[in-house]
Amino acid sequence: MQNKVSEFRKKHGYSQDRLAEKLGVSRQTIISIEKGKYNPSLPLALIMAEVFETNVENIFILEEEDYK
């Protein structure tokens, strides 16, 4: 799954530390999500969408291999 977390984070003026604090997760979690090494839970993805004032689908993009 691809994501645009870094793009949305920068657009909204958040550092990784600040976003992590706002979401109640560690900075390492944000780094892992941005690098595509970790997919957030559904509740976390929904909260991220709310923080970024968008839909989950605009942040996280399913790829063909995600359907297998």
C-alpha cells in the first residue's frame, strides 16, 4: 500500500514529532508509516484523515498486490 502521509504532513505544517504527538503514537511509527514499512490500524488511519481534513482514500492507496 502506498501512502501520502509525508505529503499531507508537510502540507499541514507538521513535523514528524508534532504529528506523532497529535495522533498519540511515536515518531518512529510515523516514520515507519511514511516509509511504507507499517500500515496503520483503521482507527489511526481515520484519525489521520480527520487531522488532514481529507478522506482515508486520499492518503492511503491500495495497489494491485494488496488484493492478493
